[in-house]
Amino acid sequence: MATSVASQVTAMKNQTAFANTHQPRTTGMKNDKNMFLTLMLKQLENQDPTEPTDNTQWLSQLAQYSSLEQMSEMNAGLQNCADFLSVMYQDMVIGSEISQTLSMIGKDVTIQIPDENDPTKKTTITGTVSEVSFEDGTGKVKVNGEYYSISNVISIREHGETTPVAQGDGTVPQDNTTPPPPDDNITSPVA
């Protein structure tokens, strides 16, 4: 079991390492910038000396290009942030599944297994989780000597209790027992 948990942790580290070494996409921004400046210099060289281009036009073009360049850099930064959040979410999902699976050890569970021949029929198995493992990236619980996917668990109870702690739909069942009536013979202390 310890080897399986260690392999899951290693998998999470590998995903994080992949995200850290992920190279950003090349946009050709440097080439575009050089081309723009080259074209601008060519326009300056080849302009009509009797009617030179207005300086405000050049400044306007430079400002527009600068704005476009900054927006492209911001877009690349946002993409890197989105990639990081995606990897972080994946790690959280894996960590959550590991925690959820480990918390089932010693609990009584009810498991429903669909029949391979008839999907409308299901086999119900109850027992105490004696061991957990992580195979194929999913948590499995060992009940009555057999391993079952945690996706087939429909209810979880503390060992020996009859009311489930949680059901397959994520809800906690309500205790429908009524409390005993108050005892009229109990007197409150008088101050």
C-alpha cells in the first residue's frame, strides 16, 4: 500500500515538474517588432523631402505597436497562469481522491456493482474496508477480500453503526428518530 501512495505522490510531482518546464508558445513578436521598425525606417528614408511625414503619425504608430506588444505579453502571461491553475487543479483532484480513499479504512461500506450482462441489475456488497490501493490512477477499497473502485461505493458508515455517514449522492442521511420527551420530574436549580 505504501508503494502505491508513493507512486501517486510521484505522479503529482511529475505533473508539477512538467508545468514548470513547459515552454511558452513562440509568437514571433521579436520578428514582428524588427519588421515594423525596419519598415518604419524605410518609410523615413524614402519619404518625399518636400512633404515629410508628420511626427504625430510616427508617434501614433509607435504607440499603437507598443500597446499591441503589451497586450500580447499580457495574453502570454495569462495563458501561463491558466496552465498553472489547470495543473494545480489536477493535483488537488488527485490529492482529494487519495484523502477520500484513505479515510475509508476501517469504515463499513455498501458497494453496488453493475452486472456485466444486464446493466439494469446490480449486486450489492457490504463490509468493512480493510485496505486501500491506487491502481490505474483511481482509488480502490478492499472489502471482504476483493478490491472495488471507490466510484461503486454508495454509502459509508462508522464501523458498527447502522446509519450511513455519507451516501453515494454525497448527502448525509437524516436521523428520523424522535428525541425522548422531556422528563417532568427534573427540577432546575433555584438561584
